[in-house]
Amino acid sequence: MNQSTKSESALLTEKLKEQAPPIRMFQVPDGYFETFARQMEQQIASESNKRPTLYRLRRWMVAASLLLLIGASSYFIANNLPEKSKQTASASAPTADVEDYVMMDNDAIYAYMVNN
């Protein structure tokens, strides 16, 4: 740029400044920066004392999951295991076989074992 272009540009800038008053788009409240540091420290201190919601509920979530695990396990065990037979082996055997076995003496038992 040459000298005349610079001077024209300066003149136009001055005319624009005269025609349009300066506008303060962003205004800071009075005394804002004097109390800013103190307010920020208080806000940080109050936020550091708060625990996140999940952290506060962690104990209850662990307790609920353990109860759910125990309940589901007991339901599964109760419904899927075969029921134990309350009968003993001697009760399921025919009565005649039991009477014959009781009436045998040692010689008869040995003879029975040799033959079978």
C-alpha cells in the first residue's frame, strides 16, 4: 500500500468511529474480578465434597445384586434338582426277599453266594 491509501483508510476509520458510537457488547459487573477468585474457590470446595450419585448408591447396588444372586440361585436349586427319594433300599425291596434274607443263616448265605 502506498501512503495515500493508508491515509484514506485512516480517514474512513475515523468517520466510522464518529458516526457509530462505541458499543460495549460484553459488560462485566462491577467488582466481579475482585471476588472472582474467592467465589471460584468456594465453588470448587463445595463440588469436591459432593460424591457422584453412583458412588453414593454403590452399597445399595451391591446389596441388591447379592440378594438377587441368592434369590435366583435358590429358585434354580429348588426347581431343578431332583427330589431325593425318601425310601430306603430295604423299603423298595419286595417283602418276601427281605424275609428270606433275614431267615438265612451263614451257611445258607455262603451257598447263595456260590450259586449266584
